[in-house]
Amino acid sequence: MKNKNTSISTAIASALLISISTLPSTALAAKPGFEKCQGVAKKGMNDCGTTSHSCAGQATTDNDPEEWIYVPEGTCKKIAGGKVK
């Protein structure tokens, strides 16, 4: 009975690991119809990580040149200070 439970636990853990391992590639993929715009995110409103942190919502200052947000395509070049990443 113990081997059966161990096998089931291992199978479940493997399935979870496989599904979790695919998240970063899809999470970092570009959104169709949108572009990454750097230098325009407000403090705490960035969409993803940078060299100084790894998560969205962790920008520490407004308009940090490294922080970015998704905007509809063609919008970034219309925003003062915005740079398409």
C-alpha cells in the first residue's frame, strides 16, 4: 500500500512540475496586439521583472527607464519617455 501511495504522489508531483515549468515561457511571451513600453510605468504598476526584481508590481519609482508595461501596439511611441522594448 505504501508503494502505491508513493507512486501516486510522485505522479501528481511530476504532473504539477511539468505544468509549472511551462508557465514562465507563456508568462513572458508577448501579448498579441500589445507591445512592451519602457520608462512609463508608475511605482508599483510595472508588468514584469527587471534586473533589480523578478515580479510585476515591484517598481520602486515612477518612470524608471528599465520598468515596462504592456500597451496597445503603436501607443508607446506616442507617450513622452516611452521606449518600445
